[in-house]
Amino acid sequence: MKMNRRVFLKSCVSALGGLGLGGWKATCRAAAGSDEDTHGAPPNIVFILADDMGYGDIQAYNPASRIPTPNLNQLASDGMRFTDAHSGSAVCTPTRYGILTGRYCWRTRLQSGVLFPPDDEPLIEPGRLTVAGMLKRRGYHTACIGKWHLGIEWGRDDAGTVDFSKPIRHGPTDVGFDEYFGIAASLDMVPYAFYHNRNPVEPVTETQEALGFPRFIRQGPKAPGFDPGKVLDTLTERAVGYIRTRARRQERFFLYLPLTAPHKPVWPADRFAGKTAMGPYGDFVHQVDDSVGRVLRAIEQAGVAGNTLVVYTSDNGSFMYRRPQEIRDHTVDAAKQHYHPDNHQANGSLRGTKADVWEGGHRIPFVVRWPGRVKPSSECDQTICLTDFFATCAEIVRFDMPPNAGEDSFSLMGLLAGRGWLRAPVVHHSANGVFALRQGKWKMVFGNGSGGREQPVGKPFARPYALFDMEQDPSETTNVIESYPQVAAQLEQALARIRDNPSSRL
């Protein structure tokens, strides 16, 4: 027998009730806007996604950060800063799938790891509604400018060999975007070339030589004019031009801007080299901040800032070590510990790094600016997930989501307006397929949080488990599972219900 959404969510609440597993009411402060305000003219939407930027990289989140981030600090001052936001995965491909579809990626064939071109097929299923497709139905012009990394069907020659100079299929323009300009995957993955809509900007006729850390890049096919050190600037310039064009034409637009930094290769533009005391990584973070500032200035100069919603976030935590003396329970190479400056904690005080199910793997900065709707300098400590972007956009444009869309997405509009909300527990997922569940102050880790053994969907959870009180111990230093066996048992049941159902929203 199927349960409706409210009954399902209430069943989760009742199962966890009496155990200190609250947190369903938001504690967002100083938000503005009545119900009537939030249903005015739909705004332009700009979603900026950094690649591997940690919770502690931005000064607005980590006052001890010595990397200058003035534009991101100002964005946080102008809007709402979420302090308990999480990516849908601790690595990028699955997070990007969740942002665009509102669905956890572990429900797909990709239950661990990321896609690697050119071998992997497109991940977004044919016919699946994306946030771009939804907004397009509501009259938005939609564009993806940046890193795709959700799979592309490549052209092939007569012998069946991949030919990166041929037009692509099943890319961004096939899942709801009117326009695409960017690269196929991460900046250290082939092909090293820009694509515009379905075509390469240049024929892919050269070879990129392999380089070592920090400019880590694999050998592979390359377009003659492709310079890894200029990619972030190129994407920023295209985004600025797109905003100006849409504003000039008075078209409502959705810009999905997945940046390529500070993900490796750590390759800041020449003009940023040495601008910080934090080495190439700090310089690259500083350049990301500059790119955000250029986009925000373009919005202002185009005269559309008053009706443009801007979101800034990251696809997962930083790949850099938190501190040198930490026990090695990470998935990154030990050499990076030596490279990382001792006096900067890219993931703040959080345990772990990118790829882990520990907080450093998936707790991320998340800032929303919406003039007249979200009051400046507001803050929210409610636990949210990037999958929630889909339902938020649906509420903004008054789109009724069908049952087979946005299955794990819950609108943030109530939080942005300072009200409470009803949300299923947030599911975390590591690069190696380990699950964790967050409900209220409790976080339950189902296996080795640093990756460990894979945990395929539908299989029993891998032990040992760990339970953490995130209010008292946000750095996850003390496993309290022996003291709270009932909490652990109820959280295990809650995760099983979400995992075994096709949706968190039933």
C-alpha cells in the first residue's frame, strides 16, 4: 500500500520521536517576505556551483581563513547564509545529478564514484524532468555554462573509435538547456576542449601532456587553443555575456554556472599567482571569488539585480587535508598533506575531506541572495541538501511536480521566509557508497566514513556503525552509539524506509 507524502514524513517523525531527533522546525533568523511577496513575478535564477570548495575556504564561514573572499563575503552579507547545507554526495557527478533532478544519485546505476569520459554513458535518464526543463516550460531561457560531468554520447568514426571533433549527443541541450558552453567533465579529464551546444569550438587535434600535482592533469586529446589556466576566466566571461544578452532582450533566464575550480589541476590564472599567502590553492580560491564578483557585477550593471535570485554553493568538500597531525582516515593522497599550508583549514573544523561521508566531504557553503525576498545578513541552521533546489524552483514558478520528478527534493521557500518546514531526513553518501543519515542533531554513519567498502543499494548496511551528536560534536570526534542504542536503531529503520522507497517525498 502506498503512503502519501505527508503520511510518509509523519511516519518518519513518529518513528524518531521521543529520542531527541527533532529539527523539523527551522531556526532561520531575520528572513523577510510574506506569502504574497514570495509569489510575485518569478525571478531570474543564477546557480553558481564551485568545484571542491570547502566549508572553511570562505571567510564568511571561517573567520580564520586567510584567503581573501570579499565578493563571497558580500554575497553572504546581502542574503541568507545556510550553516548546515549538504551536497547530495561527497563527490561531483552524483551531486550534479541531484541538483538538476532533485533525486539522490544512488537511486541510479551510479552508486559509487564518478563518471569518466569517454567510456561512461549519460547519467540523466531519457525523459527525466530536470530543473532546466521545468523552468523552460515556465518561459525561462536556460543555459549551462561550465563543467557538465553527467555523461555525453560522443561521436565516432567509421571504425567506432571516439572522435572528440564530432558533434555530441545526449548532453545539456537534450535535458532542458537552451544553450551550453563548457567542458565535458573535470578539468583534469579528457577531452581538453570547449563545446558549444553540440559542437566542439575547435577540432580536437592535439595532445595534452600529463602534469604532476598541483597542476595535476592526465594526458589526453586536446584542442589547440585550450589552456587549462584560462578556463575559469573563459567561463566567467561567457556567463557575463549571457546575463547581459538576456537582460537586453528582457528574457527571464536560468543560468546554471558550474565552475571548474578550485578542483585540480590547481591552476590559477597568471594574474592571481602569489596573490595570497596560501599557495596555488589559496590563489585559486581567490580567483573563484573574483569570478563570482564579476558575475554579480554583471547582474547589477544589466539592471536585473532586483529580480534575480543568486545561489552560491559547492559540489562537495575540499580535497585538501584539514590539519597535518590528523589520523590518516582520508581518501586523498598523503602528498597533498605536505602541499597544503598548515595555517588554513579548507574544510574548517570538520572531519574528513572530499569523498568521505564525514562532514568535511559534504557539508558545504550555501548562500542565497534574493533582494526584497530574503533579508540581508540572515542565517539558517536547518539541515538541507542540494537536491532541494529543484522543489524550491518549482514553488517559485508554481509548478506542480509529478510523482516521478524531484523525488528527494523539498522546497526551501519556507526557510527563506523564516518559517518552519517538513522534510525527510537528509541522506549522505560517500564516494565509495557508504551511507549516513542526518536527522535533527543526530548523524548515523553506516560503515567506514572514509570510504571503506562499497554499500550497494538494496544490500544490508556494512558495520561498524557510528553515531554522532552534531550539536555537541560537529567535528565527529566521539562515537556515542553505545550510549544511545535506541536512537541508532530508529535511524537505521528510517534510512531503510527512504532507501527502499522510490522517493523521500511519498
